[in-house]
Amino acid sequence: MKIIINGAGGRMGKALSSIIENSEKHTVAAYCSMEFATDKAQNIYNNIREFEGEADCIIDFSNHLATADVMGYAVKRNLPVVVATTGQSEAELAIIKGAADSIPVFYSQNMSLGVALLSCLAKIAAKAFPDADIEIVEKHHNQKLDVPSGTAILLADAIKTVKTDAEYVIGRSDYGKRDKKEIGIHSLRMGSEVGTHEIIFAMGSQVITLKHEAENRSLFADGAVSAAEFLIQQENGFYNMDNILE
């Protein structure tokens, strides 16, 4: 599989490049990043729109602000795209979902299969303990932009499919008692923390804690490649980690 890496100059883009370069099954069709000066001889491009060569799939680890450009390019070239960025606005999400009418699109706020499993376990726990106080704590490095993390929202949304009256409380600060409908979401930003997500279900008589720790960024890159392998076999449509786990 020939993969266009958009955002190749960033942390995740570099991790993804390393994995693909050392793969026996896949190759990099193009390295695209605003941080690069275009060098076609080296398959390096400042803007993804400059690349006109052969490819099977796009993996986008750039920035949500590039959503319109990336999806427009993917639709124009009829290429499946794995959207691995987070922090999209409602308008940007609408663009991603709209593109799925024309091409296969994979979107997840976390590319880890472990997090996808954590999401499934969270729904089971929420169903088993409907009266539990639920709190989500996420930790990331001190350069992360979006708060709370896309993964924390993904987990909260999964729980809300079971606890339908849930209300999110981001970074509890107001004076007053906790409401039973609340799902508290707390964000810590420190050092070089890759990513930890913890869901706490407190029932009064017992506490259940579900936790996922990312030890390095390669797991997200591995997940993105798995998503691409899955996606190129699919018809036009909108897919996520749940589809891989099915």
C-alpha cells in the first residue's frame, strides 16, 4: 500500500514515517507538511495538493484546520483517507462526514485499538452501574492544544450512549454539590506525557477504574496503519475503530 502522509513533519507524522519506512508491506507515496520545502525528487511536498503521483490512501496527522483542504484533495483524487487529527469544529466534522459520501473515510479521536477496547468496556460498566458517579481524568504533554482531549470526549460520548441523560462538566470549578447526571472530565498537562486516560466509576460501596496508558506514540501510528489497511477494502462511507473491532 502506498500511503500519503500529511503532517509528516510533526511528532506523529515522524512516528508514522518511521513505521512505514521499516515496513515490508507499505511504502510512503509522499511526505507532506507545511514545515517542508517541496522537493519532488525526495517525495517531499509543502502542500498535499502539490502531489499528483500514485497512492492508495492518505493518513492525515496534520491539524484540524487543514480539514477542508485534505478532504477536498481526497475527494478530487478519489482516495480513502484516515483522519487522525483532533479538535475539529462542528463545521469541520460536517466536511469529513460529507466526504464519506464519495470516498471511504476513517475518523477516530484516538488511533489506539486499546482505547477502542476501553470505550467498549466503559459502556459495559455504565450499563452495569447506572447510578455510579463517573469521572474521566486525562493526562498529556505540556504542548497539547485541545482541552479536553479528543479521546476523553470519545470516551464520554461512548458512556452517554448508555447514560443518555449525562451532562459533561469540564474541569469542575463551580461551588456546589455534584449532580448525579454529571460526567466529570479533567485535563492534566505536564512534561512529555504521551497520553493516559482513566475512567472512574464510584458506586459508594465500591470503585471500578478503567485505565489506558500510551507508553510511546508508535501505538497511534500503528493504529493509523491498521485503519488504512482496513479502509482500502471498504466501500464509500464513514468508519471508525468500532468497525475494526467488529
